[in-house]
Amino acid sequence: MVNLALYSDQIVPENRAIDLGLLAMMTALGLGTRIAYIPSGPEPDHRFFDDRRQYYRTYGLDMSLFYDPEHPHGGEETDALFACDAIHLTGGHTADYLQRLRRSGMLPLLRDWALAGGVLIGTSAGAILMTPTIATDALFTGETPETRMKETALDLVPFEFFPHLNEEATYLKELVRYSKFTTRPIIACNDGDGIIVSNRRAIGIGKPVWIAGGDVRHPEDIRLDGLVLQHES
């Protein structure tokens, strides 16, 4: 049973409902407050890490571990990563992030940890990585998603995810077109929207758009293998 929080973006006031959903999930699981951070690219100044650390601190959470998968790490450091109560997968260039996790051997370790119940938090690229494929990320680089369907990721949920829907008017049309090529539903989120997955439920927070088979669908019409779909405004 997986425990996930998928954000379109994070450090905006509109995300408070998702933040509270994350806190409720961690409390229900009996977890502590320690969160680890895995950067999507080189981050020598820890600038984004420091921003996230301050953000989490307002909720009483302690993001104290910065773990760059492509830096040499001893076994104790890796053990410390997976001893945290949650792991944050940040935003950035999704394809590069995926390759960093693959090259370092971290991708299967993260998948196993999540499948065992570890809490993963993903923002933007990090949220896309939780799904079976990073195909939807193609829209951010002017490509078509169907050409990227074989770029597999953590495969923790039976749907695809698209963040920042509100940034371009053409995104929804392109996602509806792409949905004819994939058998999986697509959940598209504006900044401030997100998904909490826990206890075999996928809870849409805000106004996620559900897309399948060439149409925008009502959540009640979407079927997810192994998950009950709910919506909270």
C-alpha cells in the first residue's frame, strides 16, 4: 500500500489543503517529522532545499537531510535516507531527474521503499516520477507525450499526472488528444491542486481535471485499478 502526496507546485498558499492532507496521512501512519530531500539536479548552494526546509518548518516538519543521489554515499548515509519519515522528490527537469535516479541506482530503491509504505512527496517533476511514465512531461518541451510513453518511472499509481495545467491554455487540449493513446487516466492539476494517495484511496484536492479516452471525465466515471477515487474541494 503506497502513501503519496502529489503536488502541482508547493510553496503557494493555495496548497494548504494538500499540506494538511499530507500531515493527516503521516499522523495516521504514526510517523514522526523527519523529511529527506532528493534534488533533481546539482544544487551546490542548497537554495531550493533551504526554501523547502523553511516551508515544512511552518508545519512542524523537519527537513534536515539533503541527499544528492549522484554524490558518493556510504551505507550509513543511505540508511539515514530511508530511515526518514518521508522523502521529498522536488521539481525540475523530469527527464534529467529520472536519469539521475537511474544512474545512481536510486530508482528501484525508492520504488521498493514506497511499495513498503514509505511516504513519498512529489512536486511537479517529482510527482510525475511517481507514475508509470513521464510521457506527459513532453508538453513542457514542445514534444508529443505518445513519443515518450516508454520512459518509465516509479510506477506507483495506475494513472498519469500533469502539473501546472493553468500555465498554458493549450495543455488541456493536448492532454485530451494524448489520452486516446494511453489506457491510463490522466490527472491534470492547476497549481494549488494535488492528490493524496493512502489507504488504497486517491483523493483529489482542489479541482483536478480527470481525462481518459479522449474526454474530460467526471471523477465518478474514472476507474483506477486497486484504488478508490475520491474528491475533496
